[in-house]
Amino acid sequence: MKTVKVSLNSIDKVKSFVNLINRFDAEFDLVSGRYVIDAKSIMGIFSLDISKPIDLNIHNSENIDEILEQLTPYIVEGEE
């Protein structure tokens, strides 16, 4: 499993993020505090506080490098 912080602080970002990760055959979870939701669920994402960066867990994927490259616009470094 790989974990990165992502910023989904607008409706457009959430929509494009969900469209992007639905292309991959892998499991994705978003973790915010004690809540864990399926990152492929747009309704689930909107139940979280999207004003702050959220942890994205990427499970069981052989093409992790390709996924991370595609997710670059959403990944935040060192913000909290």
C-alpha cells in the first residue's frame, strides 16, 4: 500500500479526481480522521472535509508509478 496526501478543495477537482481514478483497476481509500471512504465514490468524498488535504491509500496496484504520475496535480507535499 502507498499513501499520499491529496488536495480536493473544489467541486471540479473532486469530479476530475474521481473520473481519473476510476480508470484504474485498483483499490483507493480516502482517510480523514476516523473516516475511511472509497475514493471512487463522489458522494463519499463530499461527506469529508475537503478544505484540508486528505490521505489517499492506494492498495494492490502493479502500476503504482503510472497512478502517481496521473495524480500529480492533486498530490500535496508537506502541507497540514
